[in-house]
Amino acid sequence: MSYSSEKDILSGCRRGDRVAQKALYETYKTQMYTLAYRITGNFEEAQDVLQEGFLKVFQNLGNFRGESGAGTWIHTIMARTALGKVRNRIEFVEMDIHREVADVHFDFPVDVEYLEKAILSLPDGYRSIFTLYEIEGFKHAEIAEMLDIAESTSKSQLFKAKKLLREKLKEVLR
């Protein structure tokens, strides 16, 4: 059977149709692998996250209410699965919650390849929060809930990640 819409694919997946499951996987696998890799910083772990994440998607499809798009729902599952992989490696350091966390801007041209390498070289906690906030668009409250940390910790880790990223990029450009 061929599926023409996401609604049909999801319906087929709920019935356990392997063709529909393959169609859903094929639709999102590249985007979700990229997310997993950006969070884990490791090709093998990203592949594991992709497999584990899609198992969770198929097992929990009955819980998907359609309040957001399927891609958004899958994205959240993958992000949480990836964070589960790196959680034991992440060390968060609280900053003074009264200190204002200002944005760090890059006031010099940045090559995308150097930027990607610099992001991957960040410590796990910094990289995870930077990826979730700056690349994937999660809000600090969502990140805090996913990682079971204070919202202020998410903000401070993002600040530190940007500062370190800026230093790493300046070194490359010297």
C-alpha cells in the first residue's frame, strides 16, 4: 500500500503496518539523525538514538494527540532520547541566578564548517543546550524540564557555550 499523506502514514503506523512505519522513518530519519548527532557528538550514539527514538515513536503513537505536527512530536522524542544518552556525561554548573545572561554575538565572519566543528568540540552539557536552544528552537523552560535542571542553569550554560564557542572560533581565525 502507498501512503500519500502524513495522516495516512500515521494511521497505518497505528495499525502496525510496516510499510507505513518505513514511510514515517524515511520521512524523518535524516533530520532526526542530525539532531541526535548534534546533541551526542558521536556517530554511533546518534545511530543508537535514531533506532531507540523511532522504537519509542512507534510504541507511543497511540499517545500522539495531533496538537502539534508529527515532526515536532518525533523531534521532542529524539531530543529526549539523545539527552538520555549524554545525561551521565553532562555536568551543569549553576551561575548566580541574579546575573543577567547576555547574548554573545559573533562580530566576525564565521565559516559554517568551522562553526559545526567548534560546536561539536564543546563540552557535552554546553553542546546539548546550545543545540537545543539555538539550532532546534527549544525554550529554556523546555530544556530545563528535559534535563531536570533549573531554567537559570539552562540560560547560564547557553551563555557559557556561546562564550566558549566564540573563543574557539577566534582561535581558528587567528
